[in-house]
Amino acid sequence: MRYTLASLASLAAAAQALAPRGEQCSFHLKAAGSASGNIGQLSSGQARIGLSPATFKLDGDTAWDSQGRGCWWTPPTKLLQCDVGQIPEKGWKFECDGSVSFNGQKEFYQCDADNGQYNIYLLNGQGKDCAKVTLTSDGCTPECPKPKTTGAQPTCPPKETVTVTQQQPPKTITVTQVITSVVTQGCPTPTPPQQPQPPKSCPTNLSGPYEFPHLIIPVDSSNPDKAAGTSYNGQADSKISSIFNFDIPGSYKGKTCSLVFLFPKKENLETSDWKLSGSGEVVFSKLKGVANQKTTANNAPAVESELKTVQIVPGNGYSIATFDCPAGNAVSFQMKSKGDTSLWFFEDYNPSPLGLYITVC
């Protein structure tokens, strides 16, 4: 198709008119669900989980990509995409903890695409093998409100000494007695308010902000040079242990994080499952480095510190460790069996949540 110079100029002017004009900030998106990871873009502008992170820009409650394409949920399937000349759809909102919503909707849907990638939809049932997913942003988030103070102290006059003279009626002997007393006025010295103590641990549930592992790597001591790549399952037995990677958003700076393990009863599961035999004891450790999809038993990061040994019983949640959130960084934890324990589970945040998470408070 041929275009005249005039029509090309008209298209350019239209694109310029649609370009974001307000105060903008840049951000990246991550997804947490049965499949987790960075959100990138195909050359067409389609957003997908499992690609290198794409840079987006927020202008009020509208989003654009780095090429100035307006982002919207394309009808009729409501697929997330950014297109040339498209007026971006309004409704994006970022909370101070990095959580993302669109017109109040906080859960979205990931559906299998290809090559280990996933499309993102606003509505369920628009693709194959769909599951719920939440989105978090590493930028454009408002500052979290500071805790309220106990209130202003009452204003009191400065301390002073007042002399009070009382004259009593004369007695039988005609002697007038003068009694002088000293009264100290002013406020009593206030007792300093008790400072709130930091929480010993965050909740062992997903009622508040939390992080889903963005990578689960099984390593096999019987095949120490094999890189199994990422998995949806956690496993710990005599041969296999699992490494869990968490990417902590920058918005968690100054907050407290807890590593928690949730192990509900089977009758409370909807989309997940687990298998457990033996004593049920597992050991959790923090690693010195961060694992990746090429990690094996031979090249896995060394243990920095052993955190806790837990005897897992169905129907319980366990706080493994509490620490200052390593905001903006990735961190890896390892789960190994102890004794005759053999554990396998499908990591899933759907009711009831099962697996290893980081909660925030």
C-alpha cells in the first residue's frame, strides 16, 4: 500500500497527538501465579509473562510502552497489548506495596502461549490452561502512609512556686497567726510513650502483601551436573532438594519480611496437591548467591546460614525466618529433607495456599 507525503504527515501528527503529555514515571511489571516472572513484550506490542522485562510508563491512570504505544485490553478477548496510535485504556492503579489493579480488579489471568510464555487477560477463559495471576510494579508507587503518632502533648504552664497566705480569725489571745504554704504549679513530668516494637514475624498467611517464588529449581545429588531448569513443584527427599528464588520489589524498602511455609490439609485444596512420607522434617537455609535455570547440585550457591528445621504437619503454617526486606534484590532459599522425609508439592496461591512464600509487614 502506498501513502502520500500528506497522509504520512497526518499519521505522524495523529501519533504525536496521542503521545503521553502528563507527568510520567517508568516501571516494570512482574507476575505471580502458577507461572511467575517478568512481563515483556513481543515486537507487536503484546505483553507476555516469561520475556525480558519491558519498560512501561504511567501517565495518570493510563499506561504506555517505551515506544509510545498506548496499552489497552484488546477486545473481545481482553488481551493486554500496546498498539501504535491506540488511546490507552484508563483504570491502572498502583498501591504503595507495588500491587497493581485495573478499575479495582486485582487478579488477572495467564494463559499458555508458547515457548514457556503466557498471555495476560482481564477475563478468564480466553485461552488455554488459564490460571489467576497478580501483578506488581517496581516503580510509580505512592509513598506508604506513616504510622500515626499518639497525639500532641497538652500545653501546660511552666512550673512556678506560688506563696499562699491565709489569715485565720483571732483566738482568745489576741495574737494573729499567719500560715504560709508553698504550692508548686505546672504539669507533672510526662512519662515517655512506649515506642512500638517491630513485629517478631509477619503473618503466616497470604492475607496481606506477599511474594510468590519466581523460580523453583530442583537439584539432584544423584545427577549433580544436570540442570533441571525451573519447576512448579517443590521437592525434598534423599536425593533431590529445591531452591526458591524471590525477587523483592523496591517498594518494600524499610519493611519487614518473613519466609513462611504453608501446608494445608488436602481437603482444603482446590487446584493443588502434595505428597508426604517419613518423619516430615525439612531444613530451610539461606544461600549466599542466587540460583538460575542452569543451577545444578554441583554449582548451586553455598549455604550462608541454616534458618530452621521444621517438622511439617498438614493444616499448619510455619514462620521460618524474619528479616529486613532486601528491597530491589533477589534472594534464594533451599529446602532439604532430613532423615527419611520425602516431600513433594505443587506451589499454588489458590485456596488454600501451599508452599514457600515471603510475607511483608
